[in-house]
Amino acid sequence: MNRLTIDLRKLQRNIETIGGWMDRHGASWTLVAKVLCGHTDTLRALQLLGIRSMGDSRVANLNAIERIIPDFESWYLRVSDMSSVKQVVAMADVSLNSELDVIEAINEEAGRINKIHRIIIMIELGDLREGILPGSLIRFYEQVFDLSNIEVIGIGANLGCLAGAVPSVDQFAQLALYRELLELKFRRKLPMLSAGSSVVLPLLLDGKLPKAINHFRIGEALFLGTDLINGGTLPGLYDDVPVLEAEIAEIKEKSLRSLVETSHVQPFDSANGQNDSEPAVGEWGYRALVSVGQLDTDVSGLTPIDNRYHIAGASSDITVVNLGDNPDNLKIGDTIKFKLNYSAFLRIMSVKYIDKVVIPQLHEFETATKDRSWQLDPALDSVDWDSQ
């Protein structure tokens, strides 16, 4: 049986840790839930944990959250297009915007249903994703700040989400200056600088992030603990909230290197650099076929939890794992566990072929969170959180 498990206890610890970082910085934060693809049990757990500000890039997922957490603050995180305006206004309290025509359409729709819609004006700071150019900011703001059913609550930016731009202190200082300029010129407060994301957390932990950056949109670090600047895992966070358990369908001792002519053209790149060197000619070992493939997830984003195992390759339906001399005597029907990167996690949550379950079950988790009756890794419990 193949399944993805989401460990709610580790998720809770990650939420508490990140929440502590936000409190010490004097910032608010919105949980980016799009990777969950509306997964009901995880959303219910987030409700139990007190999460009330959540963002998504799919209106259908915001609908799913609304059914479970009716009093949450909803953020629409994908830049709105004209065809989605009606849904965005109906479902989101806040949206990120960079096009005047779209904002005017949002204003018109919000007026039609007698609603004030809040927006963040996105500014291009180097990642070449969404955002207006800084030189056009004053003119842009001048045209939107007094629209009748729009409230501009701040300015924002995305870094590290497309071009891999590494955020710098100077970029955030520039953003703070842009806000000061707008506030002075138009004599109206812009309370929010929404430029924090998972990629910014290393700067926050190093004490280098300007205090003016006071809103974060956090997803990947919350679920995977990823340090997107230095690699590895951020201190105090679990990197295995989601774990894939894949069933072994075949296991045999075979040559680890093909004995026939092979082509460099392959349908999928799935090894993800996990093999340090190509097996020697004549080298043998155990190879397990697990019944998960590229149709289910991004196999290049999987890493066996047991570092003695290595992914050899994958097709649409299966993944081959080299087990060496099979030290754990794995057999048909056993499972191999994998950690996931963000791409693999997102893909597996968005497809129907793999069961997704939370552990512990929700009723057990609700009881445990009330009395903290569960224990986590003592190594993480010993971290000096206040020093982070």
C-alpha cells in the first residue's frame, strides 16, 4: 500500500517555532496552504492549531478552507487575472496585484457586492516574476489608493520564487524606503510590508532583516523545514512532516549496471544526483521496484530516509531503488520511506493516485494537543529557541 503521511505533531512544532520567530521580529504571517491542495484533515488540524490567516493560489482551495475554518483571513496569492476577478473578490480578503486594469475590475466587483477588498501592490525587486517596476510606483499608487472599494494595505515583493534571486538586505531596505516615500507623498499609512517568505527566513534568523518587513507568507519551510539559501534544514524545524511510504512490488538481486547498449535520452530525470558514482561493470546488488512513479510525484524530489538506499531511476508507474546488499532484509510487501522536496510534495498532493493520511488521527491529535501528551525528538526539544 502506498500512502503519504503528514505528521501533525511535527507540523505543530514547526508552526510554533516559526510563530516564535515572527513574534520576536514583530511580524505577522500567513500560512501558504497551496501545497495541501485542500486536503481536509490537514486543514482541520491547522484549525485546531489556531491558524487563522491562510493563503492559496487556487480559489477552489480557498473554498475548501472556508468550509473548515469559516473565520479565517484569506489571501489569494496568485496575481489576479481578469477572468478570476469575481471569484477572488468573493473568496479572498486580500490579494496580490500589479496590474491597474485588474485592480479597477476588482474595485468594480467589490462595489457590486458592497465589500472592501484589500490589496498588496507587488513590486519587482529582481526575481523577474510579478511586480511593477519601482520607477512607476508613485504613478501606480496614485491611481489605485482612492478607489472606493479597494484598500491598499501595503506593498510587497517575491524573491527566490522563479529566477532563484537570493534576497539581500539592500532590497528590503529599498522596499522600506518606497513605503516611506508613498506615506510622505500621499499622507496615508501603509501598514504592511509583505516581503517575507521561506527564502527570507535565514536573513531573519541571522538578525539581518530590517524590522520594517512585517509580514511573511510561509509555506515550504513550514512543511519541509527547507533552508532555501544555505541548503539543508532551518534550525529547530522538522524536514519530514510529509513522508511517502511506497510498497515494494519486486525485489531481486541484479546487475547494477545495464549490460546492453543504452541511450543518454531518457523519458525522465529521476535520480536527482543521488548516486555518487556509476556502478562498476559486473557490480551486483538488490534492486527494489516500488509502485510509485512519475505519474504520482516528481521522483527526482524523493530521497530515501535510509541513506544506504539510492534511487536508480523511474518510469511513469514505478521507481527502482538500489538497496545494496539489502541490510534490512526487505521483502515483497514491505515499504520504503522517502522524504520529499517541495516539487515532489506538491505533485503528490495534487494527484488522486496516492492516499494522504494524517498521523495521529484527528481525534487523537485533538486530545493530545490539549495536554501535550506526545513527545518529539529530544534533540530538537533541546534547541535554545530564544537564540534562533
